[in-house]
Amino acid sequence: MQTIIEVKNLTHVYTDSENKEIKALDGINLEIRQGEFVAVIGANGSGKSTLARHFNALQRPSEGVCLIEGMDTTVEENLWDIRQHVGMVFQNPDNQIVAAIVEEDVAFGPENIGVPTAEIRTRVDAALAAVGMSDYAKHAPHLLSGGQKQRVAIAGVLALEPKCIVLDEPTAMLDPQGRKEIVTTVKKLNREKGITVVYITHYMEEALQADRIIVMGEGKLKMQGTPKEVFSHVRELYALGLEAPLAAKIADDLRQSGLNLQQGIITNEELAESICR
Amino acid sequence: MPITLENVEFTYMAKTPYERKALQGVSLTVDKGEFVAVIGHTGSGKSTLVQHLNGLLKPSAGKVTIDGLDISGKGEAVKKARHQVGMVFQYPEHQIFAETVFEDIAFGPRNKGMQENEVKQQVQDAMRFVGLDFETFASRSPFQLSGGQMRRVAIAGVIAMDPDYLILDEPSAGLDPRSRDAVFAEIMALYKKRRMAVILVTHSMEEAARYSNRLLVISGGRVILDGSPAEIYQNHKNELLAVSMDVPQLFKLSDELRARGMEIQADTMTAEALEAQIKTAKGLK
């Protein structure tokens, strides 16, 4: 499959309030392929948001390169194209909604890039359908639930027809129902429309849905692999300030006590099956 | 002495087309020494409910009392009673406003009328409690701290007021697992030391199961379930799912094991307790 995001030896340095240089990112090498669903996990301050913000050139590398579809994010002329390829969704839905009616909010992006009126209509309808919000097209966004607002924000990005969506903790402010809505929506966009997804989260059960998990710590890429591979490293994750799903943790404890369990257990069903065999 | 709600009703935007009943006939008593978790989906009325506990919102009908005193009135006694209820809002770091960490934490105690030497003592104690070194941090600007540190400053500001009732609205939102555990370790230590009442609003079934000894489930502006977390998670799974709530992973895992013939006690609340039963069942020590 084609590479959509390529990061080579990426380092990002900033100066803090006491004039000390801080390496938010330190020599990251990474490739994300078209159509992948990649979750990024890491403790607060591990650099995961900084990394994600490089993917649509909200931040630029201090050293190394970040290429989006081969386009260098430090080249000013590329920004327009890069930002149409990679859309971003942030944590707080209230900060991302600009209009007083849902469909106008979704139309804001395409209007801005000069899409013809007739096509805007088609794009808005398609985007709202894709996130399951067609029935709310004429509603006022501020009366929607958190999960619904966040789906409108995703529709706003979809209307730009990006190849890749980067979501930075999109469920942090939502209740369990809202979280489920977002994960289901994102997964569907990935599977059915082939949109590349980079999904940053503190919720390990959400990361389980991804094809690949990237683990950040202290500005470095510490681990990566399938959910099974990554979550089998229970103690390494703990040392990075993270936790594995409950089933993986209990499986690890039980193995330590001498119980013979299969490897790669991450779900409750797998653990129960392996114990009661 | 408790906080009580008697038949509390609350209506947002009354007499407008947007009129909405957020609370309907809520009666409730929270005693000191209780650790109450409040769960419910967005819009269920749980935030409206907790904002009644210290008089931030006034009931449209019904009565709220703190230690026997109706707090809808005015006067010194009412003000004092409301000061007994400390509230840590969601994203409390957004409430920080002072130039130094000391000034920010000292705001509450001063407002409460404490003498300056007493204020300093309270600030020192509160900072020690949340793990911020006084010498290092007291004179720093809170806005130069990390997100986790700022949240500690905000919590210290509430603790410094010595509340008898502590309300926490999703204190772990946006924190990674380790910071989450650290914040709760502080809250539990405080709860055990002062035997205050803690009222925790949370979206996490795990947090409710792990820390509370009483669980309130709110839906449609009413308290639909009120009991121990063990009892509610064990016996009311379907009601919880019906109001978009869930049961903790531990209960799901226990159910998977039971479905395959293993006996797991109904009151199993921790991973350690579950592991012990699995080991016994598999003949390990």
C-alpha cells in the first residue's frame, strides 16, 4: 500500500518559560500507509499531540522531515494541499463549531476552499450521512449531545474530502455513549471509505480497535505493533505511565503465578477461554 | 451532619420555548464519611444536581440543606454553610487566576476569613497533600506549570478551605492512567484522613467501582438507582445499559468466566480478588 505520511528523524524543540530547550519529539521515524487505522497512545507530555500536529503542518520539524504524500511540510507552497489531504479533529467539540445550524457548520470548510455551491450540497449531505447525523442537518449544534457535536465536527472535516483524518483525543470530554459513537463512526469511515485514521487517545479500549498502535514516551517512539503485540507488554506500558486492558493485565499476573495461558490475550473472552479450557 | 435534598426540582429557561426540566423530585441525603459516585449520560442532570449541593444553582421547587440549614436564604450562617462544600470543577486548571501558586491556593482560605498565619499553614498543608513542594512552587506562576501540576494547584485551593463535603466533577478527564491514579491516591488519602463526604461525578464505571461506597445513577433528571456499586453493577446491568451506562470491565470478565462454569463471588470488586479466585479454582496457591 501507498505511504501517505512519512516522518524521518523528526525532532521538535521548543523553548520553555525559563529559556530551557525542551525536545518534545526526539528522532521519530514512522510511516503510515494509505487506509491504515493507527492509534497513538502515551502519557501526558509524551509528545503524541505534537507529533499529530506535524501531520497537517500545524507544527514544523526543528530537524528531520515530515512528508505528506511526498510533500514537505516546511515548504510554504505545500500547506494548502497538505491541509486538504489531512483534516484534524480536536478534543473539545464546542471549540470547533462555527455556525448556528449543523449543515452550515459542515459547509464552512468546502465554502472556504471555493467548492462550487451545487457540490457543497452533495458533500454536506454525504458527510452528515457518513457520521449518522443527516436527521440533524437543520438543528442548532449547541443543543446536541457531546457525541453528536463531535460527529458534526468530523463531518466538517469529511466535507473537505481528506485522505487522512487526525483525531486528537476526540472522546476525552464525552460520556461512554458518546465515546462509542465516535469510535464506531471513525472505524466505519476507515473500513468503508478507506480514509486513513490517526487516532490519539488515553482510552486503551479505543486503541484496541486500531490496526496498529504507536506508543510514545518522552518524545520518542517507544513501541509499535498490533494491539495484541503492544498490549502484551503489560509491564513496559506501566513503566511508560500507561495501562494494558484489564484482561491483559490479569493474564500477565496469572502467568507470573505460574498459570499456563496462551500468549497475546487482550480481551475478556480470550482470557476466560484460555483459563477455562 | 448531612447535606439533604428534599423534592428538588430544577427547570432551565423556564417559560421559554427551550424550557427543560433538568431535575424532577430529587430527594437525597449525603452524610459525612460517604464516598458517593454519581454517573449518568450527558444531559441526565448530574451536573445540575451537584451544583445544587453548594447553592450554585437554586432549586425551582424543594429544599437543599447543609447541616440542617436551608441554603436558599441569605446571611452569614448560610454563607458559612456553603463554604463547607468545596467544588472542583471539570478541567479545574481553567479556574486558576492568581500570579503565584501561593496566592491562588490562599484565595479560598482568605475569603473564608482566616488569619494570614493560618492561611499560610493551610496553603503549606494543602500543597504537601497534593505533592507540590512548597519551596519550589509557592512563588512560581501557576501558568508555567504542566497540566497535571496545574490541576494539583486547583485541587489544593479547594482542600485549603477544609471542606466537610468535597465535590469533584470528573477530576481525571484528560489525564493519562498514571496521573489519574496519582490524583485518586490523593483524594483517597484526604477522604480517609478527614472523613469528609466525597461526591464524585464520573463517566468511568471503573472509577465508581474502585473508589465509591455508594453509587447514584441519574437519568432524566431523577435518581433511578441508589446503592452500593457492587449491588448495582451486579444486579442492574440491563437498567444501566438502557440509560447508556455500562458495567466495569471486571464485571464483564467475571461474567465471561461464570458463563464457562467458573464460580466467581458476586461481590468481587477488585482485580486482586478476582485473581485470587481464579488461582484457587486452578489449584494454584
